[in-house]
Amino acid sequence: MPEADLFHHPVLGENVFLFDPGMDMDRVQEVIDTIADRQTGRDGEFSKNRYALLFKPGEYHLDIRVGYYMQVLGLGESPDDVVIAGAIRSNSRRPGGGHVLTNFWRSVENLTIVPDPDSINIWGVSQAAPMRRVHVKGHLKLHDNGYSSGGFLADSRVDGEIIFGSQQQWFSRNSQWEACSGGAWNIFSLGVVNAPETNWPEGPYTSLQATPASREKPYLAFIDGELWLKVPETRINSTGPSWFNGTGDKNALRINDFYIAAPDRDDSESINEALKNGMNLLFTPGIYNLESSLKVTRPGTVITGLGMPSLVPGSGNSVMEVSDIDAVTISGLLIDAGPAHSGVLMQIGERGSDLPHATYPSWLFDIFVRVGGPAEGSATTCVEVNSNDVFLDHIWLWRADHGNGVGWDRNLSENGIIVNGDRVTVYGLFNEHHQGYQTLWNGNGGRVYLYQSEMPYDPPAVESWKHGTTGGFASYKVADHVQTHEAWGVGVYCVFYEAPVIVDRAIETPVALESSIHQKFTFWLNGNEDSLIRSIINGKGDSVHKSNRKAVLK
């Protein structure tokens, strides 16, 4: 077998690297370093490269640097089946450490890290960089001695201390650690064993004991010489990691039974034909240009992305439309707006959907959407949820503030997310820089656990960002007709560089729901010295400006 083929799976393509513990570790380290050098440099942020590094069960002595569009995955049935002795780390580009404010689009999942040196593993990241189903036999440091703006941790165990440090906000779900320290404004723990006592707003911590309904992201496992995708079941009122009691996930799907999409071969027509034939779908790493929407019509369909695959509409279409059906699971996708304006990029359920799905809800995990950044792009709405009872577990909806195709009249985006369905739940909603309501919630019974939002940086004038007599747009808008809604840990920040923008309200809800928005705050980060947010919610709460940068309401 040629050496180039030694590290690849026969059907997953050249951007998926498959390692086993019997390989020459010096050669494995060299391969990983070559990829990391390419993806951690200044040009990596909007690179077209996509990579997945897969490790069969066993122990490896490696120093794995994780850069842009790199996904590191263990293939055990338990995280303890794959052990990386050394590090799996994400660092600042600055020598000796520094800010990690643009350390996006990377992940590590389903393995154990035994950190060396000093028993500290550094995972210095900001948004869209999840750590899932990981066991750290030591300490976990979530910054690199500079500013950081994460972040997401789920189904993980840290035997030592988790060090939030400079993290402005961080969402942890169904995990366990021995101790924690640091954090700036909004450190949120849900169903976490040994979570800190809530001390917000005097301190940064909000902790809720149990997760009402939790389900973990599907994960790959190497069993009897084959790759399988394990699909965990839902747990109710859960705490701690799902795997720590030793029980395995029973639901497993053979990867060979999936339609395995490849960017150099597949298009909308071929992928839709596979979906029409009832197949589950795995996207291998790469960029997929889609001239028409992918149509998901079969209940129970499983769609997963490997190595941060990007889906890009080519003709002003959406990239994916899911019918109003039960039990769809979608995970690990990066969606980029295309140069032709799209009305919506991802739609869950047709408009007007009204079927109940509480028994068999749909789940979305690690869905990241960009408007601008890599290239020209615009869309009215990034994600639209019309079905009832949908769960979203970690999403980042980003109108680019830097990169390619960026400008007030270039990367147009009105809404990050519109929720029309009832009883929709989001764990970790990160939503930034859109030009209308970042979040518009029209359904009843919605729940959001941690919300992070920066308003757009770039309104060129005060008059450019008004509607009627109202200054700006609320970041978090619950429609006037909504009767029930609840949210915890809601933070809205502003940086208006171009103009002295005045925003009247960061959050808007019906008056009766004001007390259902918990731990809400605003922060003036920087920008024009005369810019301000007048109130936190519905005219209540202090204003924030250069001389009063933070305001809170319980």
C-alpha cells in the first residue's frame, strides 16, 4: 500500500485521516503537524481546506494542534477507549499566548486527553469550537492568557480544574469537573456535576441543576473492523456525562449504509436522489456548492458532517429544507451564504407547520452559519424553525464583521434565527451582527439556555439602523402575541464603530414575559464614544455607554 494511503479510510476521501496505535508515531506526528501548520496560520481562518483526524481505540503519544476546520475524533464506544497522552490544544497565534477571539470552526470529540506538561490542556477558543464527549485527566484551560469569547462543552469530564479565565461567556452542559475558576460575565452550567454556585450578577456563574431533555451528538465508533455512527437516546432531567456510568449507546448505524457525499463528486441532484431513496447522509470534508435545496422528507433521517463540511447555495436557494416530520438528526454542518441572495439558508419544517413532535423531536447539533467572511454572501434569514418541539444544541449564526465581502451594503442579513414553532429549545445560542432582529421568536413555549449576541458593528449612520421611531433593533425579540417563553443567561453586547448609534432596547418581549428572561445584561464593549444601548428590556434597566459599560437585571 502506498504511504499516502496508509492514513486514509477507503471511502471517506483524502481529507479524512485514520490513525491506529500501531503506526509509527513520529510519522503520525509529522502528518498532523503538516495539517496544523496549514490551518493555524493567518490564512487558515477562511481557508478552503477541511480535515477530520480519526483515531482508532488505543493510546497515542502526540501533541495535536487544532486549527481552523480541523475535527479530532476518537473512534471508541467510550471516550476512555482512545487516549491521547500529550495534548489536543488550540492556542493563540501569538508566541507565548494571547487572545483567541478568532479561534473558530474546530472541534474535539470522543476521546481522553492525558495532558503533558503540567497536567494542563489548553483549549483556547471562541465560538463554533465545541468540545464534546471528552475526558481530560488533568486540568482544562479555556484561554491562552488573552481575551476569549467562547464557547461550548458537553458530555465531558475534567478530573481536575476547568479554568475559564478570560472567557466572556461559556456554556457547559451535562459535564463534570472537580473545580472551576475564572470567567468574565456569563459562565453557564446546565446539568453539570460540581458546577459552581450561582453568584450572578456579582460573579459570572449561573448554574441550573438538571437538563430538562438532553441528547448527545451522534459519534463515530470503530467496532469489529467497521465504522458505525452511534446515535444516543434522549435523557430526561439529566446531570453529568452520559457515558460515565459505563452504559453504551445502543442505537448504531453502519457507515457503509449511509450515502457518503464527496465535494468533488456530489451535487444537489445526487444528494437529493439519495435522500429520496431513504438513505442517511454523511458529508465528508470539503465545500459543497448546491444549486438547489437538499430536501429531507423521511422521518428519522440522520445527517452528519465530518471535518466541518461547508454547504453553499449557488442560486439564491436554501441549502437544506426539512419537512414537518419526526425525529430528524442533523449535526456538524457549516453553512455559507452564497453570492446570490437567499431568503433562508436552513429551514426546519414548512411555514405553517403545526404537527406535534414531542414524542419524536428533531435535534440539530453544531450548526454554524456565516454570511460573508470566506466570500461574498447574503441571506435574509440564516435558520428558520417552523416545526414544533425542535431542539438545537449549539448554534452560531454569524454575519461576518471581517473577512471577504464584508460591508453594510454587501453581506446583507436581517435575522440570524426565526422561530415559528412551539416548544423549541436551544442550548447555547450564539447570534451576531445581523441587521434586523438577531433572534425573532414567534412560537410559544420557547426556551433558551445562554444567549450571546453582538449587535452589528457597522451601521454607517444613526438613520441607517432604525425602524419607525425606534432606535436600532432589539437583539432578542419575542413577538407581542407570544404567551409563554423563558430564557436564562441573556447577554447582548455592542460595538458601533462607524456611527453614534442609539439602540432603545436590547431585548423586547411582551410585558408579561419580562420576568421570564433571567440573568439578562448588556455590555458596551467599544466603539463610537456617543453610541449607547438605552435599556436592557422594554425600556427597563440601565443604559450602557462609554462611562457605564455594563448593566444587569435579574
